[in-house]
Amino acid sequence: MRSLLESSEVAQWRCLLSKPKSEHLAARHLAAEGWETYCPRVRHQRKTARGPVWFIEALFPNYIFAKFALEESRQIKSARFVRGMLDFTTDGGVVDSGAIMDLQAHFPDAEPFTVEIVPSAGDHVELAEGAFRGVSAVVTRLLPGAQRAQILLEFLGSPRHMEVPLHQLISFHDPRVTAFSRATAHHRPASVAGLVP
């Protein structure tokens, strides 16, 4: 009984649910209240009607990490932009501190991790500009040094090859998966294997 009481008094990393699109706001608010938080983010470019736009999103949508004692959970759950915590687990959603350290080594909290997604041969893409805007295609090859790609699309019932600038292609790659695979290309810590896509 005493060990359980002691564990509730020890600050540990735990996983919290944030309100939608408010991960960084929840983390910032908790940090201002004195708790240590971690909310890794990725910065990536997406094609829109007004052209390419940079977006910043949480690496783990709707989740943040905070270090606190279980006895402080009521305050944490009632904090602004926090929706709840993983309190259905017996340990109150504890996350191994080694996993957090490994993530912090690859994704520092201060700045978002920038991901530039360049399609590869075989990738499914969508055209963002020109007469074929909105049409799906497959990249058949990248043209080195030209910032262009050869794509295969269906036009008037038959397959056609065309060359287009890379900036006109929308990739269907998930920026979070791409960011993690690039950041940990040489070393994927076993401790974070269950936390990432």
C-alpha cells in the first residue's frame, strides 16, 4: 500500500489527450503552470488552392506528454486545452522516461522538425496546378537536376506519360511517418517503437 502511495507522489511522464489542433497550446499552458511538457511537432508543405503552404502539426495528433505526480491529475485534467489523460491504465498512463529522452534527441521541442516530401518513382500523387489539376497519377521517374518528374496518368481512357514540375505534385505521404523515418534512419530506439507510426 505504501509503495502505491509513494508512486502516486512521484512525478513521471504521462500521456495526455489534448483538444483537437490544440496540442501545443495545452503543452504551453501546462508549462506556464510549472509542469514539464513535451509536444514534438513537424513542419511540412502542402499544396493548396493558393499554392504551396507550410503547415505545423503535432507529431502525435491529439496527444502531449507531461511530467507530473498522479496526485496532481485533477489539476492536469482541468487545465486549458487538455481533454483528459490515459487514466484507464493501472499506472495512470505512465510513459517510460527513456522513450521521452529518445524522442527528444530526434525531435527537440523548441523547433518543429521540417519535412520536405519529394515523391519517388512509384508514388501516387495528385496534380495541384494546370489543366489536369485534381487528377491522380503515378510517378514513373524523377528527372535529375530538373526539379521535374515523369508521371503516368489516364487521359481520355488511355494511359499517358507527361513531365511536370515537382512543385505541381501533391504527395500522399504522411508527413509524420516521413519525419520519423528520416529522423531515426540510422537508429530507431526500441523504447519508442510503440509510440510512433
